[in-house]
Amino acid sequence: MAGLGSRTVGKAFDAVTTEHVQLRALRDEIAALLAARPDRRWRKTLAARLQELSGRLAGHFALEEKAGLFEDLEEALPEASRECARLRADHPWLLAHLEDLRDRLAPEPKGGSEAIKASLRTFLEELARHEERENALLTQAAEDDELGAVD
Ligand SMILES: [Fe+2]
């Protein structure tokens, strides 16, 4: 079977999985802010972390797309082509959704802080699921690649 090949395993795979770990740390940081009781600095601190997440996500998605990650995954796992298409389509949607939430937070949380907290928690869960689905495909493709190398 077609494996991932050294191109993806050696370059994009490591970079993407490293960024997934870093993004998870930032997601955890934002989740902790959402669990905290809002004080005077809460909105500004949260807005700053969301700005950071927005920039890092845009860079991360661009890395995955420019590296041809989904094309390589489709080649390695033809049965996952629909899942790859869904993951690719998630990218612009996730970025637009995050921008919308950032707009709702400034200058004052529209609908109150509890409403924006709930929306942000849902967003973080959706983002986590997206990255987990990518990780699952990457792991499967890498395992298949290793099996292929043994043959
Ligand atoms: Fe990703």
C-alpha cells in the first residue's frame, strides 16, 4: 500500500504534531481563563490569548495546507478522502468562527460574559475535535507506513 513517504513523515508530520501540542497548551490556557471568575483584567487577558490563538491557528492551517498534508494523507489513506475534505473545509470555518467570537468579546462581552464563555468553550471543543481527527489520521498513516517498510 502507499505509505506516507519520507517527505511527510520527515517534515510536515513532525511540524504539525509539534504545533498540535503547542496549540493544545494554548487551548488549555484559554479554557482556564473561561473557568476563572472575571475580574477587571479578564476581558483584556482573554482577548489577548484569543488574538494569539487566531494568529497561531492561521499559521498552523497554512502550514498543513502548504505542506500538502491532506493530499499526502489521502494518498496514504484513500478510504479517508472524505474525512480529509471535511478537515480541510473546517479550516476557514474555524478561523471565521474565532473572529466572530473575538468581535463579540470587544469592547464589552455582548450578551454578558457567561454567554461568550459558553460559546468559546464550544469553539475550543470543536477545535480540539478537529485536531484529534487530524492526529488520528496522521497516526494511522504513520503506522501503515511503518508496516509497509517492514514488507
Ligand atoms: Fe492541525
